[in-house]
Amino acid sequence: MVSETSGNGRDDGHHGGRTGRYATDQDAVDTRVQEYYSGLTGWDEHARLTVGSAQGRVEHTRTQELVRQRLAPGARVLDVGGATGVHAVPLAEDGYDVLLVDPVAGQVARAAEYGTFEARVGDARDLGGAGLDLADGEFDAVLLLGPLYHLASREDRLLALREAVRVTRPGGTVVAAGITRLAGLVGGGYEFFPPATWQAILEHGQAPDSIPFPVAHFHDAAELAAEAVDAGLSDVVVHGVEGPAGGALERVRPDAPEAPELIDAALTLARALSTTPGVTDMSQHVLAIGTVAP
């Protein structure tokens, strides 16, 4: 399904649990997404990116920077998988016309409370479905800051990407996020899985279904770029979001005395090495940014 970037590198986030089967049953993943983000697990996605850790601050800041580089003033933006509005809120505050879509009704209700943007329940794979009815070329930019890593099959990921392309005007921008195959290694979490599991993650992006966080696929930068191109995007560039230092900050609270300096240092590295080959995948998240053909 669709939801925003999630997990905090501890066993209530990206990692943890016992190794079992792989998350290839999409119906089961969809059910887990609903449970995880509806409050049944105690998870708060908004807090993760604002007060949860220094890493969350880096991720949020850098994602906003990369998105805003492609937005003209007053642009109409569709935030698919926007959760409770952690990215929609600052965009709307700065004059962008934002529509948030998320599959979890509780998150949509919380997002709607801000009153500065519209929020609807919907699925990234069917943006023309009942309750959405989004037309071709309706937006200047579409953000998929979570849907892809909750979709197990390449076919479903391409479906979500093609829907994003469809509702974006010619010359507009699509931004799509993936969780990297190295995310657990750089963030600390590899200790939860035996080598066989890591081999499946690193070679194929397969996610164990025993991770509490309902991830269904891990990308590498090349794979995410290929999916974006196959969905119809051109001039695709993949950025590492947090950079090689971001993962270490998962265990640093944002109110710790050392946090501001560490966040500054991590952002400096992330900006400098954003598209450096071999370094992009050392971030926990990657963003593919592409243009819809005229």
C-alpha cells in the first residue's frame, strides 16, 4: 500500500523480530500497513521525522530540500503516502497547493486537522479510483515518499509509478523514495538477521515478513532508477537522502547536546555526496527524481 517513510532502525522500526518467510504476499503486507500506521502498534510516523531521532531530522530536511528544488512557487503537489502530513504541512505553509493521499484512514484524519491542505484516503496503485478520481496531468509534481517499499512486486511498483506519471502534467516532476538494501547495515540492525537473510536483501531486495515494520522491498539506486525510467520518466537522477553518516544518528536524540552539530555534519556530507556513485546506496533512503515527458 502507500505510506510515508517509516522505521527508526530499532526493533520497532526497520529492524527486529525473527527471521521467517519473505514479504511477498501483498494482501498480507497491505494488512500490516494498516495495522502499523493506524496506531495499533503505537507507531507515530510524524514523530519519527520530527522528534524521534537526529536521523529523522536529517531525512526530513534533506527530503524537503530535494523536493523543493523542483517546485515552482505555488505548484500543485500530490503527496501520495503522505501519512499525517509531515511533508505536506511545511509545503502548504509555504504556499504550495497540496493534496495528500494515504491508505490509512486514521492518518488521513489527523492530516486533515491541519486545515491547510486537502487529505483523502486512497491507494497509490489506483489514483483514479473511487474517492480520488484524479485526472491526467492534474499536478505539477507527485511525491511517492513511501509507497514503493510497501509493494513487493515490481509490477505493483511500476503501477504506482505509472499512476504518478499519469496525473503529473507534461514537464512536471515525480519524486519516488526507496529504502536501500544497505539501510540496516548503515543504521545498525544487521545483528537481528542471520547471513542468509542479508544475502536475500542484498542480492534481491527481499524483505523478511517478520520485521515489525511492513517493508516489502529494499531498493538499490540502480534498480530504483530503472523502475522510474520504465514507468515513463526521463532525466532520472537518484539521490542518497541521509548520506553515509545518517544511519549512525538513529541512536542520537534530536534534543541531545551534540545533536545540532552532528545533524549539520551529516547534512553537509549528504549534500556533497548526494549522487556520488557507490555512496548513494549508503544512505538509508534514496530518491529518484524524474521528469514527465512533454
